[in-house]
Amino acid sequence: MTEFVSDVKIIPYSNTEVFRVLSDLSKLESLKSRIPNDTLRDFTFDADRVSFKVDPIGKVSFLVEEREPDKLIKFKSEKLPFDIFIWIQLVSKAENDTRLRLTLRADLNPFIRGMAEKPIREVVDKISEALAHLPYDRM
């Protein structure tokens, strides 16, 4: 497995509030218009799954596999030729100070890893940055 880990992000909301939003993917539906559609498009959300199209791969889905209240959300890919796992870890430092770290693990062969490493690293950074700036109190 190849692992990509984001920098730790500071979120000015409680870990309970952040977990409430991120553990129910349907709450992210309202943000669909903010997602750049240059490479990802046709998003659909429900409580446990997010799906989208990625060029040139096609439709990709991530299913919530595990929830540990206020601490951890684990996702697993569906409809890909290799497995991808995403973990969102939350740590409360104070009442309105949550730390977030996103980890992506992918079962990539050496050839694909060479081509995909940089774009995956960028995606992990962009996702963690976007999650750090969500208006959790309005979702």
C-alpha cells in the first residue's frame, strides 16, 4: 500500500460539529457548486456514499466503512481497478479547535504509482484544505 498523508489542518469548530457534518455525506450536497469540475464532475451524495466522474477513469464511489464518533471516518473506494482507503482523523485540542488529518492509502502497482503519486498528493492536500474551511455551523 502507498500512503499519502496531509498536513494537520486546524478547524475552528468542535470535533463533534465537524464529525456531524463529515460522517453524513449528504450534508456536503450543498457544496457541490463549489467543487471545480475540471477533472471531477457529476457528484452525487447520500449519507454513506459519494460518487463522481473522473476523467479518464469514469465513475468512482467512496463508501463510509466505519465511523468512530468525533474521532474517525473511514472510506473505501468502489468501482476502481485498485483499492483506495481514506481516513479522516479528528482530534479535539479545545472547545472550538479541532485538528484534522487526511490519510489516503492506495494499492498501486509500481508503474501506476510513478504516474499517480504527484496528482494524488495534490488531491489529498486540496481535500484536507477544503475540509478545514467548511462552514460547519451552517451545514
